[in-house]
Amino acid sequence: MNEEKVNLKAPVYIPDSSYRDYRWMGDYETVYRESVENPEKFWEDIAGELEWDKKWDNVLEWDYPDARWFSGAKLNITANCLDRHVNNSRKNKVAIIWRGDDGCERVFTYRQLFREVMRFANGLKKLGIKKGDRICFYMPFVPEHIIAILACARIGAVHTIVYAGFGSDSLHQRIVDSEAKLVITADVSIRRGKRIDLKSIVDEAIVNAPSVERIIVYRRTKPEIELYAEMELDYYSLIKGESFHCDPEIMDAEDPLFILYTSGTTGVPKGILHTCGGYMVGTYYTSKYVFDIKDSDVYWCTADPGWITGHSYLVYGPLAVGATILFSETTPDYPDLGVWWEMVEDFGVTILYTAPTAIRMFMKYGESWPDKYNLESLRILGSVGEPLNPEAFEWFYRVIGKSKLPIVDTWWQTETGMHMITTIVGQPMKPGFAGKPIPGVVADIVDNEGNPVEPGKKGKLVIKAPWPSMMRDVWNNRERYEHYWNDIPGCYTVGDMAVKDKDGYIMIIGRSDDVIIVSGHNIGSAEVESALVDHKAVSESAVVGIPDDLKGNLIVAYVILKEGFTGGEKLENELKYHVRMTLGPISMPSDIRFVQSLPKTRSGKIMRRVLRAQEMGVDPGDLSTLED
Ligand code: ATP
Ligand code: MG
């Protein structure tokens, strides 16, 4: 790999003094050093804040590339997300506030949520669902979704949640791969005032899926759709008459908790397996310390439960810390572009966790929408999913954060289960950089041989030590699991390219699969895209490399313009020049294509492989995760 220098100039934002004395365990450098010098003590101390039925024999058994965390320990994650709070002062605290697409609201206290979870858990038991059975979810964004997830975990069944925007083929693939015994779905999901039929998609998906014995249908609209009595069951009939008490199944720390398929941005989705103990510790730790969630917070994560962000930071992590969670079926642009900011004002949201794709969409339509609302309740902002380019960072910081709020740009993956690299509230921030590895995480940037590269040089991002919430396997694909660990011996290779500055701040410059080699230089897609978005006319962009005899590759850039700008030769030249001035001549695109939209996964990530295939007239590969 050619390790050329990267432009690392970035302003440093020091959080407002009131954020400096936040609740972190101590000063970062000290805590970090202690965490890597004695990782077992570090993780054991965190695990000790939670409730276990039996404590572990060993904190870590590391048989590369297999880790067993808290082996011998017994627990149930729901006992920490529910019982622990109900049995203490949080009994009547609001656990979830839900807002539907039509604006209706529902609120559950911890006690209410607890009871509903136990009742549904009893319903599942009545159907003969046992520990280890897989349950596939294909649910809209309603409270019953969260209730069912927790009920599943309560009885030790393994959930595999499929985002309800996927088509029947994708759902079928996941049901078959995970051999789900039960599917939990609803009649419809409601998006932008329109009903989207879910049940008929499930009907198609279970054809030739012999593992499926039953389907539970949550019917939310009238007249109720008909159910086929042999196999299908109404959500409410299932729980009718069931007791509101259900003891948690006592799980081994290493028992499976869930299987979740990755976003499919770079290829065929992988069924990532997470286990009970380590995942609980990792999501609890990061919810408490990265987000600094306190009892007074109203925490809003805009992700759907169907993504890892929904699993870790909508459901398990925040509930483990006893947070008040807002979640909403609302799309950010319906009924208008002010609806999210109206919700921040209405509910007094204090922590907002969202994705760059949403931020860039808001940027495109300007500041007047958020400016209509009072956003004073906000105290922390978060981002996840793709690199938060400096332009989007600045906008989020200035327009939503009023130039004082901390932004945590959290880098992590389905595979990592929890945040890995981010600034933590109170640390200085640098736009374009996610930040440093959090305590307990040993991350580095290396060349192809695994040698650390010096600051300013590009390389592969790797994790050099096991962490509790790491994936334990790829479902039905041991080889793929080992592949993550074989690329660079001794390391978990994440598949992203990155660069570090002299302070140790890490900038993600793109996916390894999306790197463009021009005249022997590695150009990260995110580098060029950030430079383009930095231009006043550009709202979003994606770049790909097209093979070229002379240079190896040519860079082609797809560009979406902001309102009020039109594409043309003049602007094309201006944009090329802008990239040239920002990054140098090698990174300058040879072609710019002005487009209205970009191919994205259903979780909002740009799928560059689709653009590349289109440019080259070849097969784009697995398209199951592509948004319509
Ligand atoms: P697939 O692995 O199937 O291609 P995916 O990688 O998009 O899909 P996820 O696990 O949802 O699946 O996403 C993790 C990836 O998202 C990371 O590897 C990284 O590329 C990107 N990512 C997530 N958060 C950030 C962030 N804060 N900054 C930069 N990139 C991020
Ligand atoms: Mg990935």
C-alpha cells in the first residue's frame, strides 16, 4: 500500500466549560492507559455495576480468534433493562415515549413496559418457544416492537430483526438463514401518512421456509385483516389472559442474544451473532459514558430497531442505564421538514443521536426549519453510520448545537456491537475526525503487513485486542468470521481505511472496498466526497473509481446540488478545481455527474458499488439492501 500523506488540518472545538465536568470516570489519558494496561480489571469494574445471577469465573478467555467474556456468569439482559429499575427508584419513571406517523403519542413507564414484556413473554412460552429458538421480526416502528424484542430476550430466544422496509426476498433469505421458528409482524407500517402492507410480504417470504411454525400479527388498523387460523395468531389474542409475571430465563454469558445482518453496503449481508453478557456490558458502558445519559435526560435515537444502532442505542444500552427514550415512526420530512425539531421542543429532548444522511438532508433545505423551534433542551448530539464530513459537522454544530454542544461522532459496526472510536462528551472535537478509541478499545492504523503507520499516513483500521461486545460468529459462515481476523494476523480488520493525526484522532477516509487507486495513490472515497460537500453548491456526493490504462483509475463524482444551484460545465470545472485545491491534483475527479439522488442502503448509506457497476456496465452484486 502506498502511504501518502493526507491533509489533516481541522479546527479544534473545545466544548463549553459546562460540559467539561461531566460524569466521565476520570481524565481520558489516565483512564485509557489503565484500561489497556489491565483490561480485565477495567471491564470487570463496569460489569460489576450491573446485576448478575452468578458472577464470572474468568473475565476473558481469549483463544484467538474466539473470545469468551465473563465465562461462567449467569444473567438475563432484561433483568438489567427492566427489573433492576422497577425494583428501585425508576419504577414510575417514563421508559419510552412513542410518537406515531400521524402524531399520536403513547407513553410507558418502566413498570408498564416491564409488565407488557412479561405478558408477551408468557405468550411466547405458550407457543412452545424455548431458549435458543430463533424469532424473526418484521415489525413497524411501534412500542410493541420493543416489547416483543425484550420478551424474546426474557425467555432466552434469539431475535433476528429485519428492517420492515426490506422486500420479501431479503426477508426470506434471513428467515431461512437463521431458521426462524416464529415470525412477528404487523398488518402495516405507516410512513408519510401511507399504509405499507407488511403482512403480504411476510406471506411471500415464508414460502419455502419450512422452519417457520407460527406468525404473530400485530393488527393496528381497522377493519382488521383476516388471519389464517392454522398458522397465524393475533398479537392481542396471544397475550389475552396471560399473567403479567414471567421470571427471566437464566442465560450463560456466552449464550446467543441475537443475530443481525449487516447493512449490505459493500456486499452480501453477514449474519452477525452477539451474545448476552459481553453485549450487555458494552452497550451499557457506552450508553452511560459516551452519551453521558443521566436520569434527567430525554434521549432520542432516530434509528430503527432493525439496525445495530437500534439494537444497541435505542433498546438495550439506554434501557440498561434506565433512560427515558423517545422513539418515533416519523420520517424527517413529513408532514414537513420541521417535524423532528418540533419533537425536540415538544418532548424536551436532551440527547439526539442521528445519521449524517439525515443531517445532510436538513442542510439541503436550510436553517429556516430548525430555526422555527426552540432547541434549548438539547445538550448532546451524536452521529453514526457514515463519516460525518466537516461541512455537515459544522452545520450540526452551529445550527442545531448553537455552537456550544458536544457532538459525538461514533464510529462502530454491527460487528463491534458498541461504540469504539469517538470523542466523549467533554473532549475537544475536530470536524472530520471521529476521535480517539474509547477506554477499553485498542485501535490502530496499519499497513498491509500489519505495521503501524505514522500519523498522517493512510492505512487499514484494525482493533488489536478483544472487547466484550465483539461479534462471536457469522451465522452459518465460520469462514467469514475467521476472515475478519486473518487479514492482519492478531487483529480484527474492520474493512475501513483511516488516518490518524498527531494527537491520535482518527479520521475514517472510506471503506477499503471503495478505495480508489490513482497513479499508485490510495484515495479514500470520503476524502473526495468531503472536499466536494465543502463547496457551497453541493449537498451530497459519492465518488467511485473507473479503471483507466494510464492512471489505474479515474475518479468519477456524483453530485447532488443544494436548492438554488444548477449543474453545468462551469460548475463542473469549479468543483474539480475546488477538489484540486483542497486535496491536490491526484484526487481531482475527471468527471462530475449531477444527479437528483444516490443509491443508498435502507439505513441511508451510500452504496458506491452500485454506481461503480453502473459506470462499468457490470453486475452490481447483491441488491437486497438497496433502497427503492
Ligand atoms: P456491510 O458490512 O454489509 O457492507 P455496513 O458496513 O454498512 O454493511 P454496518 O455495520 O451497519 O454495516 O456499518 C458499519 C460501517 O459504517 C463501518 O464499518 C463504517 O464504514 C461506517 N460507519 C459507521 N459509523 C461511522 C462513523 N461515525 N464514521 C465513519 N464511518 C462510520
Ligand atoms: Mg461492514
